[in-house]
Amino acid sequence: MSRGAASNDNARGGRVLDRDQFITYARTRIATATTLLAGHYLAPGGCGCGRPWPCPQQESLSAVAEHYHGRIALLDKTVELPVITSRTPPTTSDTAHRTLRKLLRRLLDRR
């Protein structure tokens, strides 16, 4: 066994965050990006930070904020809503009558 293979067996790529830890981390990243974005705005001659427009740093910070907003949206808790059904489902004749009425209205409106 080579020395490199042995050292890779014990190597860890990093700590895995649980859901709450990741949400906290993502919110921190969003807050940091938002704070830094305050200095980047369209000004005469380019960006407020002095770079030419479009500012690459502004684009990068916006991408970071959007990325983490999307990840938080996927992890956000949802509320299960009740399924609401009508008391009496429409019969096929009711549906056919509605469709016929709509068609007649369209024909009469064209005149």
C-alpha cells in the first residue's frame, strides 16, 4: 500500500452540517452578501465601488445570495394543507352544459 493511499483513508473532506446548521450558515452568507452589495450600485461612470459596469463583484455577490435563498427555500418547513373537495362532484351533464354555454356565448359575442 502506498503512503498516499494510507493517508487518504483517514482524510475527511469537511464536517457535514445538519439542516438547522446549514440554514444558519446560509442565512449568514446571505446577510454578508447583502451587506457587501450595499456598496455596489449603478453610478455615473460605472459601479459605486469604482469598477466599470457591469461590476463582476456585484454579479458574484448577487449569485451567492440567490444560491443560498434557493437552498433555504428547499429546506423551509411547509404546512400540510387539507384537501378540499366539493360536496357533490359535477356530473358529466353539468360539465357538458357549461361547455355548451361557453361556446354559445362566444358565438353570440362575435356578432
